[in-house]
Amino acid sequence: MSKAWLIGHITVKNAAKWAEYRSRVPATLAPFGAELVFRGTLAQVLSGRHGHTEVVVGGFPDRAALEAWHASPAYQALIPLRMEAAEVDLLSYDS
């Protein structure tokens, strides 16, 4: 079984709403054995193009856990807030 990674590329539209969203996400991760690994702000694009200013990386035990988290009622309830707060591209990767 391989580990799964969630990568979010983010451009904040409303800082207050983004802060609220960020504060509520960790509680949705815990039931799925997930952890926030990294949050950061873009320093420089070294090659190619990238339109977002922030990134988040989350680690999950496997892809099933990541997909279950994303589909969970707890996380789905946060999506309207996320959409008001920021433009977010979420990607999943297996390793």
C-alpha cells in the first residue's frame, strides 16, 4: 500500500475567511490518519509558469483515505468557505 499526498496550490482572495478555513481543516484530517506536512508561500518560480502564491502538502496513509477525507461530510461542509476564501487547485499523488 502506497502513501498518498494532497497538494494544494492556493491564491487567497479573502484573508479572514482563509484563516477561518485553515483553522477548521485539521479537525477534518484526523479521522483519516492524515497530517499537514507543509504550508508555504511562493518565493520564486524557477522554471515554467505558476499562478498561485501559496502551497499546502498533506500526507495520508493511502489514496482511499485521501479520497474518503475529501468526500467526508466534515470536509465537504468547508468547501463553500474555501471557495469564498481562495482559489485552490487540489491534486493527489501516490508514492
